Amino acid sequence: MNTVKKPWGTYKNILEEDFCKVKKITISPGQAPSYQYHFKRSEVWVVVQGSGEFKQDDIVRLVQYGDVLIVPVQSKHQVKNTGEEDLVFIEVQHGEYFGEDDIVRLEDNYGRI
């Protein structure tokens, strides 16, 4: 499957089924995807490399290799790479729809709101 380049890093779809989608997401040092939520899916993230900050519903905590993060439907979320190496996590999406158009951006450093 192809790697998709974003201003904050990359993602690669690993598995796409009717019942789930799995991505490998790489956040470059100093970067962060938008602060966002979804109406039709929840997510489970497993950090497999690096460290950073995870903001969920306006609460920020540090994350690192081995952490498991649960993102329920409509929970606002964002991860920021605060380290010097790539922050990599595996994202498992489950729900009724997995399209990229189920992203509601609240804050974005790249002008995508």
C-alpha cells in the first residue's frame, strides 16, 4: 500500500476491511496533525517509536513507546512529536465508516480548517 505524505509526516494504510482500518502513522519531529474528532469511528493507538504529547478533550499528557491510547467517537484528539526522532504509532479504527472526510478539524497548523 502507498505511503501518503502530509505536512506533519506520513501515513500508510496497512489493512482496510469493512469492519476496521489499520494505519502506520509517522509524525515528524516538532510536528502535529490537527486537533480533531470523528463522528463515525473510534481509534486505538499503540506508540511503537518515539515520544510526544497527546491532547484529548483539552487534557495534555506525555506519551512514549509502548503506550496505548483510546480515542472514542467524538473525542477531540491530537498528538505532537516533541522528540528528536519520528513518533510512530499504529492506529486501529473501528466503527461504521473510515473515510478521511470524517475528520472535523478544530485547530490546524497547516491552514486546513
